[in-house]
Amino acid sequence: MSLTPLFTLSPDESGIVKTIQTDNASTAQQQTIKRLMDLGLIENTKVTCVGVSAFGSPRAFLIRGAVLALRKEEASLILVEKIKDKSVL
């Protein structure tokens, strides 16, 4: 199982959230991560990148039927396992 930061997903690529790193996160990032977890971004959740801004950050991700825009700083703290089959989960 190879884990990669959520931010590295390209449009139309999907992954399954495996862990969220909060150890080295700033207080502001920890608050943002807590809010994302409250919105359903938790372990074993399927996430699909649906768009990238012109400068690369933020990126838009489809999470449990909602599209959320995440900055590189926050999305890099979320580790996912890329999936090839879009029908998984």
C-alpha cells in the first residue's frame, strides 16, 4: 500500500483517505482539519479530484457528494491510497 498526499491527485483521479497527519500541523491547520473531519473527510472515505485552479492551489475534491476546495497546505496533510477503479466504494 503506497500512500500519497491528497494534493498530488490530478483531476479525475481518486483515492481512499488512509490517515490525516496532525502532528506537525499549525493550530490553524488543525482547526481546518477538524472541520473537514466534521464534514465527513475521515479514514476510508473516497475522494476524487475534480478541478485545479490556474495556479495549482486550491484544488477541488468531491467528498461524500460535496465539492470542497482545499489549499495545498491542508491537502498535503491528508494521505490517500490512489485507486484505479473509479467504481470502488
